[in-house]
Amino acid sequence: MSSLLLSRRDFLKISGMGSISLSFGGCGGQLFSNAKENSRPNIILIMADDMGYSDIGCYGGEVETPNLNRLADRGLRFSQFYNAARCCPTRAALMTGLYPHRAGVGRMVNHGNENKGVKGPYQGYLNDECVTIAEVLRQAGYRTLMSGKWHVGENKGHWPTDRGFDRYFGLISGGANYFDITKSKAKGVVRQMVADGKPYTPPKEGFYLTEAFTENAVNFIDEYGKEEQPFFMYVAYTAPHWPLHALPEDIVKYRGKYMKGWDILRQERYERMKKMGLVKDEWELSPRDKAAKAWADVDKARKDLMDHKMAVYAAQIDRMDHGIGRIIEKLTEVGKLDNTLILFLSDNGGCAETGIWGFDNRKNGLPPGGVDSYMSYGLSWANASNTPYRLYKKNAHEGGIATPLIAHWPAGIRSRGRIVNHVGHVIDVMPTLCQAAKTKYPDEFNGRKIKSVDGKSFLDVLKGKKNAPHDTICWEHYGNKAVRQGKWKLVSVNKSKWELYDLDKDRTELNNLSEKYPDKVVELIDIYKAWAIHCNV
């Protein structure tokens, strides 16, 4: 397993103490590649963890993401793509093309249910009535590879190599200490890493989780990328999920840059997003969350700590982008970049679960960022991460479910640099990749009847054609629920009244129209109830 990791010296040599920034070979100089248009593409699906809609540069952020920006410049950005509000449900829906409840992961993973063999929409691991992208594509002749966080089945028998992946290296569980997973803090849950179906123990020195995921993905391409057989690779980073852990040379790039505070930062991002065309002028910037203090009212010591926290958070994204650059560099080296479909997205919006200031263990006298610190950036910065939208991870308001989606495929995308307003959902990835791979989603798999797919392919959108969106899309997670129908969105925080918004005029969800259009509310509630029955919510 030594090839999975770089030594600290080699790592710094490659990284040049900063972010890699690639020219992407010849892809920037021509609209199409020389790849045969009818050949099946390689596919790389990359997911960030707990990253807000506006954190990366090409979506309005100030964090340095040159490689993601270049993918966007030479590909497409989706402005209205959605996840399932939280890590486990999103990953279940992404992998299966089903709404998460139908795949068995309506909430989070559940060791107890796995151990007891409990079944149902909230069982907490992928059920036997779904099929994964890896299972479908492997049957279609693809080599299937994964590096990163799984989090849709904790026990052996439900691991990636049990669900269609030929090779796997990564973290079976959720977020973990980036330098030493044995120091991860979770309620009675032991974080475990696995390599090809066997437990893997990282070294105590020179290990950083993000870089380990990257290194393994690069090694997979190096090993299999020159073959004629196409490959599907899923790279699921834990960055920038807490704890706030980053490499010192990355943190120093951002230290002091956030002393301006979240109020100015939100306004700056909002203005950039309007110029980019991601946000309409008539969509007002949502007000600062009522729970958060005005930056001007925060004391000096707290400002310094919060600046430091956000610097570490930014550094985590920066290092992930650096890794994506290395993956692209290796694809270019083996001559497969042009005919590789790359999709990048996030599993949910910025995380506010840890209070307005975030986790803080300063009692040990350590700053955020190192192996023995265990902090998060909190609601106040999450409010900035989700600019210009309201609310957060686990909510069904736009701040919780809106994700950046970048698509890059020189041999398949007919024009570049476009912003696409097509409304889509992570359930659409499965049918899209099936269509790209020229294979069909199955009715049966290994003798088991498989539930019909919920998603709709957006492959035509990538090729510059019109594609009819869903009639409706629905959400439910811990009682937070929503239904979108065209421009209309009905949404509720758990146990609160339904709110109605016209997203064409008000995507920041500030003007509740439920009293003005009661008939529309009733219509959408009926749609939600029918969907809830369909999914056994």
C-alpha cells in the first residue's frame, strides 16, 4: 500500500508549496477533440463534502480553485442543480438514481439497523432493491474505481467492493480527523479506512486524508488509464467537512483574508455571482441569519479566531482543488482527458450544525488546523458559504440543497463556458451516465428485481440540446421538506408552516406567497403527499 501515499518531501516537491494550476493540454485551444464521437467516455465523478454553493471561484467565491475554474471555463456550470440536503441521502441518491428513501437512506447511516438487518426507507444503508452506478457500468464493460468517503453502508458486505467497484481506497464512515483517523470524534463510531475490501491503517506521519484520496485516484488512472477498456471513477473527498484540518502552507495563504468578516464577504460574493450570471439582479441577497452577529459587533479576539477558522476551511478547498489538478494532469498524461466526462458537485450546503461560532476546543491552547485541534467554522461562516441563499445543510431551502455542478467533456460538450439553467437533481446522474456509457438501467440485477429509476438523463443538455426537466422534484430529510414544480417551490422547516416561493423572481426565498396563492399551496401539498407515498417517507 506504500504507493497510495506520498512522502512529505515528495508531496511538497510536487505541490510546489501551493496550488497546482494546469493548462489542460490542448483542450483549451479547440472546441472538440480528436476522440471518436461514438466511443464511450471514461467517467470521473467528484464530490465535495459540506461545501457551500458560492465557495469555489467559478461560483463567486474567493477561495483559489484554478483547476475547477478551468473545468468550468472549458465545460458547463449548472445554476439550478440540487442535492438531497445531507451527506448520506445525497450519496445514496447519487449512486442509485433513486430518491434516498427508496434506496434505504432517508436519514443517515445506522450501525444498529445494519447489524440487525432492519429494512425500510430509513434503514441507513443501501438496500437490495437498488443498483449502483458501479454495478451498472461494470456490467457494461467499464472498470469501476473509487477513492474517498463511502458513508452509505458501514459494515463489510455493504462496502464499495460489495456494490460494484473493482477497486476501492477510502473512508467507509463519515467525516474524520484528516491527519489521524483514530482521533476522530463521533458518538461511539469508529472511523475505518479500507483498501480493496480489507482494513487499512494510515501511517502516523506524513498522512493527510485529502491528499491520500487524490494520490490513490491518480494511481488508478496511471494503472488503468492507458487501457482500451473505459473506466468509471468516483472520487469522494471529505473536504471541507469539519474538523478544520489543513496543511500549514495552505492555511498561511488565507490567514488574515477573512478579517473583513462575513457581512462584507457575502456582499462581495453576491456581486460576483450577479456579474457571472449565476444570480439574477432581482434576487435580493438574503439577510444575515438572525442568529449570527454583525461582524462589527464581534470582539477582536473572536474575530482573529473566526478569521483563522475560515482560513483553514478555505485551505481545505484549496488542497482539494490542487488534487483535482493532479487528476487532470494524469488524465492528460495518459491521453484520456478529451474523452473523459468529469462531473463535480457537493453533497449539501454549508454546515451550521455546530452553532454560530462552531466547535471550539481552545482549552488545549491549540489553534485550528492541526491534528489535535477539533473545530468547525459554524453558522456564521456557513451563511456566507451559501450566499445568496437561506439556511443550511439538512434544510430543504436553497441554502441546503443548491449545489454547484461542473461538467467537462471536450469530446461530448458542444460549447464551453456556458451557464446552464436546466433544473436537475443528483438522481439524474445515474441515467445520464448510463446514456453516456451506451447502456441501460436494469429491471433486474443478480436475480433481484430493481426499483425503477427516479432520475432523468441530462446528457442532451451537455450536448447543447434542450431537455425537458422534471415535472416535479421533492425532498424530505428529518422533517425538512420541499417540492419544486417549474418556477414554484413549496418548502418547510421541520414542523413549521409551508412557505411558497416563485423562484423565477425570488430564488433567495424572501417573499412567501403562500397566503396569496392558497390553491397552489394545496396543489403542491397533494403532489408532495403522493411523492411521500411513492418513497415511503
